[in-house]
Amino acid sequence: MNNQTSKALFDRAQRSIPGGVNSPVRAFRAVGGNPLFIKSAKGAYITDEDDNRYIELINSWGPMILGHANEVIEEAVRNAISSSLSFGAPTAKEIEIAELIINMVPSVERVRMVNSGTEATMSAIRVARGYTGRDKILKFEGCYHGHGDSFLIAAGSGAVTMGTPDSPGVTTGTAADTISVIYNNLDSVSNALDQHKGEVATIILEPVAGNMGCVLPQEGFLQGLRQLCDQHGVVLIFDEVMTGFRLAKGGAQELFGVTPDMTTLGKIIGGGMPVGAYGGKAEIMDHVSPVGPVYQAGTLSGNPIAMAAGLAMLNYLNDHDEVYTRIKSSTDQIVAGIKQNLVDLQLDYTINQLGSMFSLFFTHEAVDNFDDAKKTNTESFGKYFRGMLDKGIYLAPSQYEALFISTAIGDQEVKAIVDANKEVLQSLKDQ
């Protein structure tokens, strides 16, 4: 495919933007080549500046569950724009979306709107610290909670993709207050809580990890965390920025029947606009200013355009149960096709899937935690990525990212994805 315009734009961008991109994984460094510059998208397809068209399985890293340029969301945004872009004052839509979130997400009794998933997770741990009077947080290796200082300790996703899992600029004191443990390993959690008895304010995790690739919680893991938090007086936070409203209306907590004390949300909650939220038990959330002493504020929090998009998205999902059946069916078909390709080609790579999230790992071993994920052959993934791109399939440019299916993916797209997968895997095997 001709990518000369994208290449020229990338060369130009590097003179004014660090690395030429505004988020590191977009630079394609983990997969080789130059990033594509996108000019439009509709449904299941994106089009780059060279007019190449791709079936895409990122969906803006998750938010576009209804596909790109969905008419319901676009109409809501158009209607909102006519009343001004920002007020910096309360609006009725903020109440409506808050009430809807409380209705949909089991753990949420109060919710505060913010502007990103990172802002949501940063705020949530601050509230948990203020509520408990404790300083330390416990996170899991490979779980990514945005770029807040406390989270860039053994983080997944972009951090490991770029080869810098512990970021310069994070202070020694911050690192000392962050305890990293092993995903799907309750013993590591229990031992850490015993070692730091009475010091841990919160345990935060992705209930289904999406930033070391898609990694599922083993049976009893989430339930065990709930019990340990109850025993030690620790606030349990589910980071559902990815999984919220994607795996079910109420997210992973609804799917697994485990209710955390707090939940962070993003991506789908904004319908494609930059929105995040954190919420939880009323007794915890009532520590947030102006009711309580924990300060958090934002000029654009509850922005009316973002609220309109998010409200339209959540209302649609709340009213259309078939969305979840449809995207799971499409994902099941894609994964089944890839598994059959692996059998036909006598390859035993690992696939993890839950609902409309999945990852193909270039390893022969099960992937249940970050150490497992790091055993994958990233060089092979890079070749696979480039091969799929050449065949018109746009994947996340990192082995350590989950893929997301939208309702716009139909039988035609499923067949194209599975057929391309077989051809590329065959070519890799022949090399």
C-alpha cells in the first residue's frame, strides 16, 4: 500500500511533537515502520491520508463499541453544539448521566465526572487514601491505569512497549508507596498485605486486563481479592476504563458478580469524546470536595458536548441488550477462525478472549499474568502486524494491547479478518 502521505506527515510531526505522536504506542516503534495518519472513519473501517481503507480492531482503543461515526452519537453531539461548547457550570445532562451510571454499574452510588481514564484513576486512589488515612497502594504488574506517577511502576501497555516499564520522573517516595504484586496470584496479594499491615489504602486492578494483552482473571481471583480487602480494611478499586459497558452493561463486576468499593470508567462512557469518571460507595465518595476534604476539580469536567455523547451512548447500550450478544458472536467467530487457522498450520499460539475483547499471543504457553505475557515473541508479532496491515486489517501496534470488536463488524469483515490471519500466519511460518 502507498503510505507516502503518512510518512511525510510523520516526518513533519517529529519536528513539533515529541516522537511525532501524542501517545507513545501510536509511533509504531514496537512493530516497525511509520504510523498511519487517519483522516476519517465510518462503521468498521478507517481511511488514512493516502486513501487506504482498513478494517480496524482498535476502535479508538475501545470506545467505539457501536463503530465509527455512529448516527445516534453524532446527532446528540450536533444538537449539543448549538448551545455552546462549554459552560464551566452545572448542567442537567450531568445529572442524567450520573443517574444512568448509578443504575447500570453495581458498585456506584455516587459518581464524579472527569476528562480521562488517567484522571479517574489518579482521583480514585487519592480518595481511597483520604478515606482510609493510609498512604500505600497495591497494583498488579502489567495492569495499566494511565500515566499517573503512582501507576508507572511495573506498568503494562505503552510503558513496556516502549521499553521503559519504570518511568524517569517518578519520585522515590512515590515508588515506595506503590506495591506491585502478581496478577492472578492471591498469595502475592495476601503476603503484601501482611507485610504492610495497616498501611495499604487501596488495591487497584483491571478486573480483565487489557494492557498486557487480554488476560482473564482465573476462577476465584476477584472473589479472593474482595475477601482480602474486607479482612484488611482496604478499598478495592476496579479500573473498568476498558471493560466498563463493554463486557456487560455493568462491566466486569456485573459479569463476575464481584462488587468493588470504587470503579473508574472511561472510553465508552464518552461515546468517543474525552470523558472519564470515578464512583463508588456513598460513604467513600462523600469524602470528595465540596462535601468532604479530598480535593479534585476540573474546568472541563462534565463538558456539555462530552456529556451529550456519553449519555447517548449509555442510553443506547442500556436499551439494546442485543449489542452484547452481537459483538460477542462476532468475536467468537473471529477467534474460532483464528484457532482453526492455528490448527491447520500446526501452530499453537495462545488466544485469550472474553466477550468482545481478545488477543493473539505469539507464545506456546498460557498467558495468565505479566511474566507470561512478556514471554511472547514480539518480533513475530511485529511481522504479523505489518502483514495484516498490508492486507487491510488494522490491529493495535503492540503485542501488549487487547483488540476490541464493534457492532459494525459483520460477516464480511469477520471472513476478511480470518482469511488475512491465515495468509499472514502461513507466510510467517514459511520464512
